[in-house]
Amino acid sequence: MVKHIVMLKLKDYENKTQKLENALALKKALEDLKIYIDEIKSLEVGLNFSVKQNAYDLVLTTIFQTEDDLEIYRLHPEHKKVLVFLRSVTSDSVVVDYEI
């Protein structure tokens, strides 16, 4: 089994509600990937409530049976669609993939 974790920092806006709206839209788009990509065994998206300066805003945790399944996910057209939106609303990301 493989765990794929992504932490994202969303872009700040003068309009504070814009960041929250983007976070909620991104959360839904990521959660909806489970509908389209059978290789996803588990998917969880969390929105951060910490106000620490170094905190990220959103975390995605997914589990796959194999590294090949993770690669299928990465290349899937629905995942690529989400990446377009993700890249437009985020300023930074970190990724960790490991076997469990």
C-alpha cells in the first residue's frame, strides 16, 4: 500500500472570503476524484484551522494499493483537471509518498 500526502498553501487575497471559497472549492474537487478514479482506496481532505505562520491551508491524504495505481491517479484526466484549478489558487505545496 502507498500513502500520498499533499499539503497546500493557498494564495492570499485582499478579500478574505476568496481564500476560503477557493479552499472549499478545491476540497470538493479533490474529494470528487474518488468518484472517477477507482485506484483511490482512501481519500481525505482537511482544511487547516491553525493560525501559525508556517501552517499550510489544506492537506490531501490518499491511499493506493500500489505505486502503479498512484501513477494512474497522477495521469488521470480528472486529476489533471483538478491540478489546473489547484495551481491557479495555491502558492506552495509539499508532497510525501511512502509505503505503508
